[in-house]
Amino acid sequence: MIPLSGSSARLAALVLAGALAASMAACGGSDSTNTSVPDEIIQVMQKPMYQSSTWTLRVVDLNSGDVVYDMNSNAQLYIGSVRKLFSLGATLDQYGTQYRFQTPGYRIGAVDASGTLNGNLVLVASGDMSMGGRTNPDGTLA
């Protein structure tokens, strides 16, 4: 990993602090609630592909404020979106603000006379640090 320096390091620290504060605020509320997560959700969490994962969940009814489901919601951890800030910040520091990654795009389907694609637009993650890193069910890189 490339170390951050100067204003990039300060910016990354401010963004990280803001994201952590927001995520902790979202986990607020009473710890006395004992609400069970449905088995259907637990079954997804227990799939082999997630064996090394840490799960937190808190569902709150927006109208009443009552906690519907709660599981490990007070755990302090870095969610994927926050972790991405470190690599993106290092990349920004290394390449600068004017650098542009090339993300190949392909269409699968036909474009009609009005310019509408009737099919799929495929973006290939091949350099942009905010894309990719995901795996398909067969273990290949998405």
C-alpha cells in the first residue's frame, strides 16, 4: 500500500472519521432489545462463501422507532465502503486528481433508432479501484 501524505492524508482521515461517526450513529438505540433475526436471513449469512464474514444487522421501524431485528449492531468494524477509502486514497495520492482509469464498456443487445439499448450494458472492472473485487458463485473474479 502506498502511504498517504500531506493534504491527501488529512482528507482521507476526515472522510474516514465522518464515515465511522455516521455508521456508529446508525447503530444507536437501546441495547435491551432482544429481537431475533429470521432463519431465512441467518441461512444466507451461514453460506460457505461467507464463513470468514462478520455480520451486523439492525432494522428499525421508521414510523415507531421500534427495533425489528438486531444482531451484533454495536460491534465496531470497518464496513466494505469504509475500507475502500484506504485503497482509493492511496491511489489518488499516487496518480493525482487528473488521472482517469479506462473502464471498458460493452453492449449485449441492439440499440434501436431512438438510441435505447435493448439489452445489457457491461462495464469491465479492470483498473478502477471502486469496482470489482467481487467473486462469482464459482469463485472466479467478477
